[in-house]
Amino acid sequence: ECSLDTSTRYNCPQEQAGLAVEIDFLSAPGMCPPHLKCDRWTFTDKDLAAHEAKSCGLYVVETQSFYHHEKKHHKVRATTATDQDGRVVWKSDSPIPNQFAKWVFWDARYMKDLTTRIKGKCEVEHEQMRSKTNSKTHFKMKQPPPLVELLPEFMDWPSDHHISLDVDQTYGYGPETATFVNVPPGTYQIVVNRFGPPKGPPINDANPRVTIRIGTNGVFECRIPDTCKNRQNIWNVANILVEEDTSRPGKPRYRFRILDTAEEMIPLNRVSLPTVRKHFPGGCLAFAPFFAYRTYFESAQFAMGADPSDAVLQASCHGQCEPVADNADLRKCIASNR
């Protein structure tokens, strides 16, 4: 819901396949075409990004690196640091630069404030920067920015909720782990990207597995089904749906479902894919709302490989999930088993 909300507010509808974005016009720099309506480029303003971080904000964390026992300069993994009480050591004054893409991954390892929403779009205005040597056009966020509101249904939700990437394995076979703590009801996407040269073998060849642990007894394993013959770098594993269970009166209870069928999963789309913190060296010029250069952040794909198209993303394999224990009740929690 966080990602869909942000995309909608900035005129970047995720359901619109082939949506034009600023980096589509890098090969022939010039004026942005009239059909370029997506305003994700405004997230390159630091003040705007800092305000957007107040809803499902992504932050920098302290990490500890581990190196190969023989190749001393070869990092094999990076783990998210925790304090003596086991809480993630995140930097409250360091939201990552791009708050448009709401993915927790190796360059954006911590998300918080999932119960708030920003009531509208942050507008930007022209700012002329001058020095003795040059004059350059910039933009900045208009003041005051839109209000940030706690969603009414989450008034009593624990403020200590977050998603964190705990282990980022950069060498070897994993595992990588992510933790969801007290997350509110919603739909959470799990996606695996093969991190390697663009022309390397597809993710299918690695025979990857994803283990989902929910509570004390809910353990599930997802894999790429043999029936999926699409060989590519991205695997759309599953969605986890958390919702309130209204079938019983009394104290609020919550239930989950693992969605592993194409009909029930949120389709992947190019506009909301994760990025790194650097700006892409290119873009296009636009007159509205003022004359300015529109650019964005570099893709998080390995070695700056181009993001796949919407058609490729939506054809990616989805997972086939099963409970680790042969439990009939747990099977009912999986969409493909119902």
C-alpha cells in the first residue's frame, strides 16, 4: 500500500504498463515529451525526500562487514547492526535519498512508519542558484508541505514496527534474511533479484529457495515451479497478505495468507523498482511547472544494467509455496492450495 500510495500521488500509476519515465529519453537528450506525466523526478530534492520519509520511510543503518578468510579484501556479507536489546541501529537523521521506491534491499535496509500517510503531493518550485562562474537552475519543495497523518485504523498500533534487511550476502550461497516486526495489515511483496552480470545465467539455474516464517509454527518454503519456463533475472516470489480477522469477537486478531498465484499477486512494474543513491547522468528538459532538467536515480540493477520492461517483469515466475511441515491448516494459508 505504501508504494501504491506514493505512485498515485505523483502521477505514476503502477497499473499503467509502459508508463513513460524520464530515463526513457537519455539516448536523445532534449525536451521531455508531453506524455511524460510521472513526477518521481522531484524526489531528487533532499527536503522533499526527507518529508516523504515520514510515511514508510527508508533509512540508513549501521552495518558490520565480514570478509573472505583467504581473500582479505573480498566482502562476503554485511549484517545490520543491533544494540544490546536486539533493536536495529538505524540513523534517524539519515533517510536514504530516494523515498519513491518503497523496497527494503541492500541499499535501503530499514523501513518504519508504515501506519502514516502523506495527504497529498509535495509540490516543487523554481530556485535560481548563482555564483561568480555560472548560473544553474534548481528546484526546491514548496512550503508548507502536505500534512502527515496517522491512519485512523492504526491509532493503537505499536509505534515500534519496521522491516529490516538483516543479512546481505554478497558472496556464496546465502542465506539472506529480512525481518518484519509488528507490521500493520497490508500486502507485502517478496521479490528476488539475481545480483550478477547482465548476461549471466538466469535466476532459475540457481534453484533458489525462500523460507517464510510467521509466528512460532508457520514455516513455508517457496521455489520456482518447474512449469515456469521464463528464464530471467527476477523472481516474483509471493505476496504476504496480513488482515484483521473479524470472524471472532473480542480482542483484535490478525490472519495471514501467502499469495503465490499470478491472479492474486501485485504485478511488478518498472516505475517503482529500487534505485541506488546516485543520480543518473541524464534526463530531459521540461517547461512545466518551470523550465528544469528532469533526472532520477541510478537503477539498483547490477553494473547499471537497464531495468527490465513491464512486460518482462510481469512475465517473471511466481513462487510455488508449501508448508515445511505436512499440516492441513497451514496449507489453507497458501493461495495455490485453496
